[in-house]
Amino acid sequence: MASVFRAYQKLLTKRPIFGGAVTSAALFGLGDVISQQGIERKGIKDHNFAATARMTIYGGCVFGPAAVGWYKVLEKFVVFKKHSNLQTAARVALDQLVFAPIGIGAFFSAMTVMEGGDVKHKLDNNWWNALKANWNIWPAVQLVNFTFVPFSLRIVVVNVISVGWNSYLAYLNTKKEDDVVDGSSKEEA
């Protein structure tokens, strides 16, 4: 098992975009499975395998490469050598005020295009609520990530936490408009 982890670390170091894409694909797919089986309790007979495939494709082709690229930009351009706390705060702020709003919009847009739906409608109904939920979780995650996690492993930390987050996004993405009231499902309202 240790040799598998070392090989995986080597992949993330030598081919970070590919490693991030593979990791993101697997864990985005897992997030959808958890959403369908753990939250919605569909059972294998009613599992929407196309939805799981869409999440997997999005994770591997969009999120993974974009996140690795984003972390490279932050690592290269947001540097305050004598002020590590300021550096971390700036990275978290940029992540949450630039990458998160764009990333959430990209997620709902890509999912809706793959589903053949109305992108504007999906964004109008989900983007702001998802972004507010994001701000409840991700600033703390990224604070820890940017402070303690080596660069090559940041995508792994994000993807592990994203299993739960992606379950939430998958759930939001598949909820019908009449099932959502001000960002919460009718069951929660």
C-alpha cells in the first residue's frame, strides 16, 4: 500500500495536471454516487449512471486541471515571503472571491449543457445559494490547505473534502426548481 501511495505522490509531483484530473474524476464520480445512494436513496436499480458519468467527466476534464492550474497561479504570484499569514490570507481570499464563484458557475453550466438544459435558468436558481454554502466550508479548508499542505498534495486535500461537497452540488443540480425554496429543499423548509 505504501508503494501505491508513493507512486501516486510521484504522479502528482511529475504530472500534476494529469494526477489532479484522475483524482478529481474519481472523487467527483464518488460524490455523485453518495448523493444518489446516500442522500436520495435511489438504490442501484434507479441509479442515474449518466449523471455519475457527467460528474466524473466534469471532475476530470474541467475541475482537476483548472484547480491545479489555479494553485500554480497562487503559488507563483501570491507570495509574501516575510509575511506568511498575509500570504495565506490573500490566497484564501482570492480562492473564495475569484475561483469559487467562477468554479461554481462552471459546474452548473457544464452539467446543464451535458444535460441539454437551460444554463441561465440553472445558474439563476442555484449559483448564489451554492456560493453561500461554499463560503461556510471552503475558507477554513483552504486556510489549512494553504498553510500546512505541500503544493503537490493540495489537490488531494480539496478532492477528499470535495466528496461531501460534490454530493451536495450533485443533489442541488438534480433537484427540481419546485423542490428548492431559497436555497433549501422543501424537506428542510
